[in-house]
Amino acid sequence: MSENLTKAEYAILGLLVEKPVHGYDLERLIEQRGMREWTELGFSSIYYILKKLESRGIVCQLPPHKAGRNRKKTYAPTDDGRLIHQKFTLQFISQPHAVYPAVLLGIANWPSVECGEALDALRQRRKSVERTLAHIRTKRGFLPGFVEVQFDYSIGQLRAELDWIERSLVKLGEKP
């Protein structure tokens, strides 16, 4: 079981482990849980990922519930898919993973632009982070505990980034 999954594949597989569904229901769950705030899942990639997982024997199509042309394909994890999912879940929870944010590259190249423009860019980032934080707060509701924990993590990360931006602006010459 040395299977590799992209994070998008893992996210789709995780939703199918919860409950077998078709692509439209996957899209609804992704939207409902605000997953696009913390994953790289595009609407157009859902069926592509399902086909890829199916071709690798990680998910399978369930027999249709009704006959006809418009029946929806329902997908479920295979036994191997469930094992792979468990392995990745424990790995992702237990081990920190390196993140390579583009902002660090921008800061590393700060001297190549006017200081005032760079400070303006950092202020714009602050506004963007504040908007994202407000948006995520609106997504909260009556959700399972593990989904609430995801929102809490995202909110904590955004608050930490706002704190970092404020400290950075002061260090880089803005008066508090």
C-alpha cells in the first residue's frame, strides 16, 4: 500500500469514506464545508479526480439505483481505498508538512521594489486576510465537530498572519 495521493484526491476520497455520493453531492459538500478556503479543489476537477481514483482501484462506482439515461454515478471507496485513506489521515494529523507560502518569496525580494510600494502591498494583504477571516466566520454553523475544528484551525492561522503582518509593518518602518 505505497499509494500516493494528491491533497485533492485525498479530500475527495475522504468525503466518499464518509458516505458514497455522486459528483454533484461532492460539490455541495465542498461548498457547504468551505473546503475551497483550504484545499485546491476546483468544481471542474471533481469528476477528473473520481475517474483517476477509479482507474487506480481506490474508488468504484456503485450499481445505479434507477434506470435511464439521467442516472447519476455514485462513487464509494474500495477496501484498498479505505486503507489508503486511513494511512493518509493518520499521517496528515500526526506530522507537520512543509508549507511554501509565496509571501516569503515576496519578502525575500522586497529590496527590488520601492519600500512604500512594498508596504502598500503588505497593507493590501492585511485587508485580504481580514476579508477571508470574515468570510470563514460566516461559513460556520451547525457542523460536525471535526469540521468545526477545521474552521478553528483556519481562523487561528489567519489571526496569526494578521499578527505577523502588524509586527512586520512596524519592523519595516510603519508607525504603530
